[in-house]
Amino acid sequence: MWARKGPHRTRPPTRRPASAINDSTRALIDAILAEHLDLREVWTRLMDDHDISVSYSSINAYFRSRQGRSA
């Protein structure tokens, strides 16, 4: 139900979209990163060797979130 304030209605806050990277893909990314490859090489290897279609920005976002947890 929306809150009503004056003549306008305000929408409830939206949820963040689910991650494009699932658990099995996370495991693959972590294994490839353990080989000290850069993100572009990780992305290329996922697509070429594992037939996983994922955007570079999704891998970059996962990598940044992973760095934040390990710091």
C-alpha cells in the first residue's frame, strides 16, 4: 500500500536486483582469481572455457564486493 501525502502518492522503496552471478559462478570466479588473473581474463575465461554469459560489470561488481569483505 502506498502512503498518500497531498495530491501525490509515494511509492515504497524498491528492492535491489538479485546478483547476476550465482553460487557456482562465484566459485569459478574465485578459483580463476586465485591464479592472479585480471578481471578481463576472468571474464573471457568464463565465456570461452565455461560457456557462462555474464557481463563484465557484474564480475567487476562481484570483485569489488569481495574485496570489501576481505579488507
